[in-house]
Amino acid sequence: MRAAILKQFNTPLVIEEVPDPLPEPGWVLVRVRACGLCGTDLKIASGVLPFVHTPLIPGHEIAGEISKVGKGVTNVAPGDRVAVYNYITCGQCSACLQGWDALCSNLAGFVGFTVNGGFAELVKVPANNVFLIPNQISFEEAAILSDAVATPYHALLKRAQAQAGQTVAILGVGGLGLHAVQIAKVMGLRVLAVDVEQAHLELAAKLGAEVVINCAKQSLAEAIASETSGRGVDVVLEMSGNAQAATDGLSLLATRGKMILIGYSPVHPLKVFAQAMVFKELEIHACRASTRQDLVEVIEWVSTGKIKPLIHGVMPLLEINQAYEKIKSSQVIGRLVLQPVG
């Protein structure tokens, strides 16, 4: 098969012929029909994540068709259309037994980060990492569900446990944040969308955000105070990965408010003033991706039309380095999806 390989950090990926993977017992081989590209892929390529090593075939937002199944696999069969969950877990530790898949104590790896991913014609994954998708969901839409859609879903429903009527400020309305806007509206939340890119804010407004704030042009604190009569918001969803934005996010919270960290900087620490947290009983929660159950639930949400995966465009895998440049230069609104060569 042909695949896009990251051979060295901070260098272009290389398209090469490599041997087809073979599924061992309990695993399946997926013929990749679409694979999303996101900001985390830039972190992988830059070498800032210490657990990532080269050579590697990246790509963690994957959808396709079952090509082969290993011995003992009964949940899917060749030809089935599936979305892939990328955390390879033990299923036996405390986190797994409680359904917190991404926090597995014995994590065997995660697809596209520590084991080869979906920037290839074929990818090998455990059978319990694939989930059937209905025909009304395209492969391009299905590819981004496990991350761009399920992660903000997990953040708002499972970590923030936000309630209808509350107000949420979404800091960063990019690939994840725009889906967060849709999810928040389904949940009955009042949405304040914050970004520095006007095009992103305009789309957020079309998706239902009541207020859009360009923090490059106006004071975020003043805008939030004005829109909430000085009270602050119930939930801050920090999606930008900017350490200063996370620090500032705490000041936007109402009494007993919650900040959910999704974006992160691998090099800059989060600075917290304990007094403000104590006096207002604020909470900080982190959100590490999603769970298998989250993926099941967002497949249902998308199939019934509650939310719509946002695909900026589709590019052939042969143009992967050009696609990376589009992400770097902020030319993408929503998700850019790659289709495999061949």
C-alpha cells in the first residue's frame, strides 16, 4: 500500500510504498476512505509531543470499509462502513471499567500518534475500535467524528455537565470549536463564540452563537461582562491551546463556574490564582479526547441531523504537505479531510 510517512520531525511527509498490515486475532484491517487533518497533527509533525517517535504514519480521524478481519472478530465483516476510535486500551483497568477509555492505565498506543494511522490506504486497529456508520453519513463526515465532534461533545456533556439555560464561552471556534457551538445549541446553552479569525466567528454566528467576540479587536473581559451583565459565564470551553487564553478564561467565569481545557500548550504552563478560585468556588476540568461511548452517541446525533460535521474541503493524500500548509496558515474553517492514494 501507499502511505504518507513522517520520517523526521519538522520535515515534509514522504509518500512511499510499504507492506500491507495484517490483522492478528481480534483486530481488523480498514481500507481508509477518509482521514481528517487537525492542529494536533502539526504538533506530531513538529516533535513537541515526547511520546511520538519517527518513522510514523500519522492520521487519527479515520473512516473507511472493513477489508479483512482477524480470527475471532464477530462485530464487523468485510465491506462494513466504519468510523475508527483511536485509543488502544486494555479494557481491564479502573479507567476502562468506568468507561473513561482515553485514560486507560495500560494504554497500548493510539492510532496516528504512537502506532501507524490513517494517512495510508490501509490501517490496522482492534475490532472494538471500529463502529458502524449508516449510509447517510459520508466517509468524510464520519472520519472527523471521533475527535472534532466527539471531543467537544465529551467536554460539554460529560466534563462540564452543562445544563440548558446556562451560558458558555467557547474560546477558539476552529475545527473543534465550531462543532462545540452546534452541540451547545442542541443542549440549550447560550453561546458566546470567541476567536481572532473573523471568518470563523461569522460561521459560528450562522451555527447559532448568540454573541461573537473578536478578541483581537476588543477586550474579551469587557465584552463578556457586557453580555452577561457583569455576572460571567457558567462554562468556559478553552479550545485554542493558548496558555494565556486559559489563564484569562478563569476571570470570565461566574461564581461556581467551570473551565474545561481541551486545547493545550506543550511548553507553556497554566497560571492559576488560587484566591480567585477559592472565593468563587471555580472549577478547572481537563478533557482528553473522547470515549467509545461518546463516538456511538455522536454517530447517532449526526445520523438524526442534530449536528452537521463541518468539512472545509477534501484533498488527495498525495497533497498532504500542501494540506499541512493550509492548516498552518489558518486557511481552514472546520476540518480538512484527506483521501488516500490509489
